[in-house]
Amino acid sequence: MASPKMLKLSEVLEEIGMSRAAFYRMRARGHAPRLIKLPNGQLRCRRADLDSWWQQHEQRAA
């Protein structure tokens, strides 16, 4: 079984077109895509979680 695609925080920020500060404000309100903290302290986002987040926001905008 292949492991899920994991995106770096910088890749997520680039895709959604948001600054790190704005992303962390959104995350504090519980509105950001789910992140996973790795044992080395780095943050990653599963591709599936980001796709799901996009889908939720597209539905709200419709």
C-alpha cells in the first residue's frame, strides 16, 4: 500500500495563496486544512485533507 501524499506547509501556502501568518490565524479559528506534526517538529498536510478542505470551501461559495 502506497503512503499518502504529504505536502509541506510551504506547498500548502503556495497552493492556497495565503501567507503563513494568515494561515495560522485561520488555523487558530479551526478553519484551516488539517496538519500533522512530525516527530522532527515539521508540519505536513495530507493531499486528501487539503482536497477535502478545498471541496468544503467550494460548496460554501456556491
